[in-house]
Amino acid sequence: MIIITGATGQLGRGVVERLLTRLPADRIGVSVRDPLKAQDLVDLGVRVRQGEFDDPASLAHAFEGASQVLIVSGPADARPHRTAIEAATAAGAKRVLYTSHMGANPASPFVPMPSHAETEQDLAASGVAFTALRNGFYATTAVHFVRQALQSGTLVAPEDGPVSWTAHADLAEVAAVALTEEGRLDGITPPLTGPESLDLADAAAIAADLTGREITRVTVPDEEWVAGMVSHGTPEQQARFLLGMFEASRKGEFAEVGPALGELLGRQPTTLRELLAATLTN
């Protein structure tokens, strides 16, 4: 039995869908906050149980009989992930997998990155085999910024740096490979990244080319941007959380382009242009 957490989210659902092409449905289980949102998986024969990272008893039930557990990372806090690792090992899982990040770094200004680094340490100390999937930065973030910019004609944000934007679908496919092909991905993986490193000006230029609409990239000072976000209703804590992403990208924390994802997929990973073409022109 392979258990996937967060199976109603974009990445978790993608992993389950790809596992269903590789395994019988009765060998797949999911742990979700709201089982009603996973009724379609029940209909396919997947075992669906309620489980939450802050409720160890629910995880014990959700992980029952697991041979492997894939923990899809949630909050920017290592403690809930530690609870899930402990629940997986207590359930008898022989291997625990975790969706980490290429930028995992205790000193990163982007809050999720120290959390990922801490969880990787917890996995190494767990006493069972583990895989930390160092996923590239989700390309949906770039798509979000571009969608907003298409409405106003300007992409207003702090100074950023190049990012190897990576498609959820590609990462879901590789997670399914890791779960079903023994020995392909053990320990902390190399960066699983998209094929090129682009900043937001590059993303805006691609979107403008695809849509025929002009987009101007406007760079604003960090504090001015935070103040603007707050004035439009974003809590300051959330605005500063997002600012950390820009600060980390300026330091090059998300810029590496590695070959591992393409080698595992057996093809070039999806480009940002391909993703934007699929989402902006439909």
C-alpha cells in the first residue's frame, strides 16, 4: 500500500493519477483533510481516509498498512512534517518520501526553505529509507504573476532573480517513478528543475509574445511593494513572506538548471513558454 498525503491538492492529485497508470487502485491510499473532496478517487477504488498533520491519531489511521508514504509538503513549518514522518514509521512504512525543494537551505530568506532543510534532517534521522524530492520552483507562481499583469499591462514586483520554473505535472510524474521504481531516487535528490532559468521580465516577454499584448515589468523597492500589498488588503506577515521569495531569487537560490528531471522523464521538461501557451491562450 502506497499512501499519498494532500491528494486533493494539485501535486498530490497529479501523483495519484500517475500512480493509477502504474498500479492497481487497491494498492493506493490517500490521506486528505476532507474525504468528500476525494469521492472520485473512492469511485476508482483508491482507499481514502481522513488525516491531518496536526492530528497524529488521524494519521495513524490514514497510514495503516503503508509500505511507503509520500508526504506532500504543506505549511512552512517542519513540525507538522515531523509528525507525519513519525506516523509513517509507526505505521510500519519501509520508506518515506517528501516533496522538498531545490532551494532547501537553513539560511534562506524564504521561510519554506529552512523548513524543507529541517525536514530533510528529520528524514535522515528517522531510521527508515527516505527520498527527499528536491522539486524545482512551481511554475504556477510565474503564471499567477503574468495573469495579473495581463489585466493591468504592468508586472509590478520587487527585484527578482532567475528561477528554473518547473511544471507540477512533470514533478508528479517523477514522484510516481520514485514510488514505483526501486532505487531510482534515494536520499536527497539532485534538483528536479525545468529546462531554463528565467526571471519575471522574461516571463512577461513570453506572455506578451503569446498574447500580442504589451506587458511592462516594473521593479519597485521592497518596502514600497510590501506597503502596496498591505494597502490592497494583504496582511503584512503574508506580504513579507512573499518578499522572502524575491530576496531568495536575487541570491540565486532557485536559478540552478539540472538534468535530473529530464533524465527521469525521458524527455525535456515542460518549458514556461509551453505552460503559458496552454494556460493563457485557452
